[in-house]
Amino acid sequence: MSLASTAHNLVVLASEGAENHGGNHDSLNPYLTGGAALGILLLMLWVTTRLNRDR
């Protein structure tokens, strides 16, 4: 088996149920997900800067 035929078989296997499943879930809002990720990263940055003070 070559790499090209293996890749083709994997693509065919992955796309068999594509007409039934779009890949995106209806309850996932990209703005809410991105905003939550940004908020978590900013919180982690704030905690890191508070704990990294030179005493």
C-alpha cells in the first residue's frame, strides 16, 4: 500500500457519513466559544503576572 492509496482510503472512510453529519453542532456558537477561550487566556495571563512578581 502506498501513502497515496492509504490517504485516499481514509478520506473515503471519513466521508461516508458526511451527508448525514455536517460536522458542526447546532449548539456550538463560535462567538461564545472564542469569547470563552479569550476570557480563559486573559485570566491565565492575569494569574501568571500576579504570581510572577519579584519580591
